[in-house]
Amino acid sequence: METGIIALIPFLVLLGAVFNGTIALLHAHDEETPDCKVTWIGCFAPILSFIFSCWSFCKVKGGAILTCYLYNWFTAGDAGSAVAIDFALRVDELTSVMLLVVTGVGSLIHIYSMGYMHGDKGYARFYAYLNLFMFFMLMLVMGDSMVVLFLGWEGVGLASYLLISFWWEDGYKADCGKKAFIVNRIGDLGFLLGMFALFSVFGTLNIHGVKKDSPSLHESVTAQAAKIENRDVFRPNADPEIVPHGVFKGWRYANVFTLAALLLFLGACGKSAQIPLFVWLPDAMAGPTPVSALIHAATMVTAGVYMVARMGFLYSQSTAAMAVVACVGALTALIAASMGLVQNDIKKVLAYSTVSQLGFMFIAVGVGAYSTGIFHLFTHAFFKACLFLGAGSVIHGMHHEQDIRKMGGLKEFMPHTYWTFLLSSIAIAGIFPFAGFFSKDHIMLMAFSSNTLGHLGKFLWGVAFIAAGMTAFYMFRLVFLTFHGQCRAERKVQHHIHESPFSMVSVLWLLAIGSVLVGLFGRHHGDPFGAYVDQAVHGHEAHPSGSLALLMAVASVLWALAWILAAKHFYLDNPEKPKEVAEEYDQAYQLLNEKFYVDTLYDGGIVQPIWAAAKGFLFKIVDVKVIDGVINALGVFVRLVGEILRIFHTGAVRTYVAFLLFGAIVFMWLMVS
Amino acid sequence: MDPKAYLTVAAILFVLGVEGFILRRNMIIILMSVELMLNAVNLTLVAFARMNLDMDAHVVAFFVMALAAAESSVGLAIVIAVFRLKRTANVDDMAIMKG
């Protein structure tokens, strides 16, 4: 159904960004900024978008698919084989869910920022960037063409950079922003190459096609895949279909699918912080906490998961790619969880937790259970945003102290923050009947009983199971160290600890209630969510038996409870125990603390050589000697020519007369001959 | 009369004018040589006009005369100005624009 209303969803937010940006620029050097105006514009735009998203959700639930063809962005190629890249938006079931998450949780975080960023000099700039981010994220989820998706993809990377290094006067924070953007770019290379591969083979970049008869990847891929008789990529001549022309001429289509899927997944690794490109997310915590909540928990980092689900028709054709996605997800989930066990900064623990939960989502989409992955995305948005905003509340109340070793006993000082944080922690640990249980348990069930991956699925279940246990442990470590026990802050800081204002606390409660209740949409209650999203993505879901499901559910809950009790033992009952264990296993502790030396590896192996090459070679030789040399040589050349011409300027009239005559004779001779 | 004689005289006058222009030291003599050249040209024009019975050359001769008058007045003004500066009419001493 063609409707222009869905175009309002992103463009209203863009308008908000433009307004706030103008205000920020105009008042850049003033003492007084019109914070009230900024807040009204900055908060209303996403709220309006949320209202329209609800409207489109109702429409899509009724069976329609909303499209909006804006204009023909560009047409490339000659007349015969021209390719039209259209700027078109398309809302189907998957997109409508993402819209609700982005605009809903986004609006709440905009409201929260009212209190958190109060008094900051860059208040208007903050809201401008935040709105800009939402615009790009909405473009990402609503785009029908891969090009529009990529526009959003890049744009959220940009917004992330702008927001992480929001307080750029501090050099460290600016560097964190740069790191995020650069690592993202590496992933984007993979994404671009995947797009190019798909384009080269199928000649279009529309995912579903908005206009009648416009070519689309969905059609082309499914049509081509239907012709493949045998999916075994190791047996030659089994796939009768070969790509006829282009760069991939002679390739079998099955291999093209695998390659494109893997390349696109590389992009997802960069955006969604999977191994090996996860290193930017912990450092991204240098940005303001609402940013961490919105971008690095609820929305931007989930773009990779969305992309895999959206291109599910491609991934379903390639078992190899699915296996890679699921394995990388599982590995990331485990390793990130292990790193979260030893972090001392409240936000870094949550950052590693996000990486780990994203790993879970990738396990889900890797085994073909796309709607399950998106369901975990949905629940995760609630409880992770609540956790981050709660951490923000703690930081706000502790006057920008972030080290949990200096906290403790905050539950008396900040009861609202405590209760919402606790509820979200129970949710993320996966305790029945909170939301995290339904989504995480469903993922593990799907992995275990996956038909596509068979025994690998069972192995992945094991990895995920361990990671889930670690999740419960480190989350409750965080809760106990921050809110329980004796307050370890200094006396004078203790006097100033206060609960956060209503604008912040109300959002916390809304999100906490969400993280308790949204599990009701899950599998155990008829799975309305899964059924709804499946209409868009057609996952290969396994159908495990009810008894297996029950057994697994009980096992998960008991496992999580065991780890919570372990955390209680270590951090509540015997506060000295952790230090003893750390000293005893100090090598393992060092390994975890240094994040498996991944950052050191990247720094030594990639960053330092690039720096050395840049300074030693490109700067000292190419820039100073070659480029400057050429420019200087030009100047020297001009001077030399001048020196030569100077010889003729004798100043003596008679010489000039001689030249005049000589010229006249030559001229006359030429006229005659 | 044979017009060729006029042409010959004009040619000789012209060459003499060129010699004076190149080889003389005094500014005023150089200006006189320029006048000589112009007069030689006038003679040539009139001779050809007579040869071809064409009135256009006569008109051109008038133009040249008017032009010569204007040019010599300007030239003399410049010589006077330079003489006031340099106190010499020797063309070799006027290498002010050297380099």
C-alpha cells in the first residue's frame, strides 16, 4: 500500500535535527542557550515518529505492506542496461517492529537526556546529533534498497562518532570516537563488497522492490536458489547454474550466495561489535550515557542483526555462511561475557554485556531463527537501555564516578534506580517470567534443535549456555558491588549522593516494566511476536518437542540462579574472596583484564605500523620531499625562465631598436613568402 | 616620368631613415630619421597611386602626414621630459630600465 505517511517517520526527526542544529550553531558562543525550545523540538520529533510508527504497526498487522517511493536517486549505466537506484521506503512486519523499538525506546531516551544533559554547554548540539542518529537509523530499517540501507548504515556510524566524542575537548574521548568510526569502516568495506557482489550477479540492489515490476534481490535470489538441485558446495557439477557474465562469471550461484552473505556479515561484525571488530564498543562508553543506551545497546549495534534478518532469504541459501554467523556469534558471546567478569567501570561491564547479547542474537539468526533473534533484539532493547540509563543515574548521582570499587550501598540513596536496575538485571539473567528468559531461552532452544546445523547447533548451545551463566554472574556482581554492602565512596561524596530527577526515573520505570512484561509476546504464550515477524522473514525454525523445551527452560533458569548465588557468595557474603581468587589465578585474571590482549594486538600489529609508515614514509618522504618538491620545483622553474628572459632586458634603447627592426624584417619576409 | 624613379628615391630615403634610427646617438636626430622614413613612405604611396590611377593611396598619404605630425609632437615632448631628468640627449645614457 503506497502511502506517504511513513516518510514522515524519518523526516520529522531529521527536521528536529536541523532545527536543533541551527539553534546550536546560532548560540555557539552565547552564555544562555534556549534549552527549553531545544528540548521541546528534540523530544517531540521522536514522539511524533513513534505515534506514526504505531499507526504503521497497526496497518501492517492488518495485512498491508506500506511502501513509499520518494524519487529516483540516480540511474547508472547506459540506455540498454541502465540500473535505477530508487529512494524508497518499505514497512513490513520486521520493519514495523524495528520502528517501534527505535522510536519508542528512542523517545524515552530523549526524555531521559532532558535530565541527564541538563546544564551541559552542548545541550542543543546533543539533541541535534541524537535526532540525526534516529533519522539515519530509521532510514536503515525502512530502506527498501540496499543503497538506502547503507546510507543509514553509514549515517549511524557518523552519528555514533559525533556522539561518542561529544566532549571532544578531552583527547581520550575524541580518540574513542575515532576508533569506533574507523573499526566500523573496516566492516563497511565488507558490506560494500557484498553489495557489489550481489549487484554484479543480479543487477539490482532493491531488496523487495517497491514499484511494480522493479527488479528485486528477494525475487532474483529465491528464483535462482530454486534452481539449485543439490546444496552441497563440495561436490562439483552438482549445481547446474553458473553465473553467465560479469565479475563472477563461471561461479556457481551457491558460492556467490555464500560469498555475498559472508561479506555482508563482515559489515555486521563491524557494526554489531562481533569478533574481530568488537574493540570499539567498550571504548565507546566515553560518550554520554544516553548515547550508550540508545546507540550502543538498543539500536545501532542491532543494525547488523536486522540486516542479517532482512537478507534472510540470502543467508538461508548458504549453510556455510549460516554456520559462520552462528559460530562467530557464539564465540563472541562467550569471550565478551568472560571479559565482563573483571571490569571495574560500570559502563564497561554493560558494554561487554551488550557485545555478548549481540552474540546471542547472531546465534539465533545464524541457525535460521530470524524472528527469534529479532525477539531477543526487542527484549534486549528494553532491559539493556534500562541498565544503561540506570548506570547513568548512578553516575549522575555519584557526580561522575564510574568505578564500582568506589560505590556500594547505593540502594538506600537511590531506591528507584536500584529497583529498576535489579529488575532489568533479573531480566537479562534470564529468570522466568521476565522478558530475557523468554528470548534467550528460545535462542538456545533453536540452536540446540537446529536442523540446518545439526551437531554444530548442539555445540553452540553449550557455548551459549556457559555464556548465559556468566551473564547472570557478572550482572549480579555489578548489582551487589554497586548497590549492596557498605558504601566505599569517600565521606564527602557520600553526602552528595542523590536520586535522579523525575524525568530520568520515570523513563527507568517505564523501561523496567517493559523488560518485565514484553516476554508475554514470546514463545510460551503462543508466540505472537514470532508469528508476526516470520511473515516477513520466513526463517527456518526448528520445531522442537515440548518436553525438550520444558527441560531446557528449567535447566536455563536453574543454571542462571546458580550463578547468581555464586555472585552473591563472592561479592556480598565474602567481599575479600574475589581478590584472593584473582591473586591465585592471576595469569587468567590478567588475560581477562587485558581483554585477551586483543587491543594490544591490534595496536601493535596494525595501528603502530600504520603510524610508523605514515610518519616515517608518507610524511617525511612523500609529503615533504616529493609533493612539496614538485611544487617548489615549479616555483624554481618559473624563476629560471625569468632569469633567462632577463637577459633581453638591457635597458639600452638601441638594443630594443635592433630587435624591433629584426622583428619587422622577419614579419615582412613572412608576408612575402 | 617613370614612376620607378620615384620609388627608387623613396627606397633610398627609407634606408637612410632606418640607418639614422639605428645608428645615431642623438634623440632628436633619431626623431628626424623617423620623419624621413614616414616621408619616404608617403612618396611611395603617391608613386603607386599615380601608377595605378587610384585615389585611395592619396587619402592614406594624408592620414600618414597627420599621424606623423602627432607622433613627432609626442616624441619631442618625451625627449624634453627625459632631457630634464638626465640633462643629456644621448640615447645610450637612457638605460634606466635595465634588468
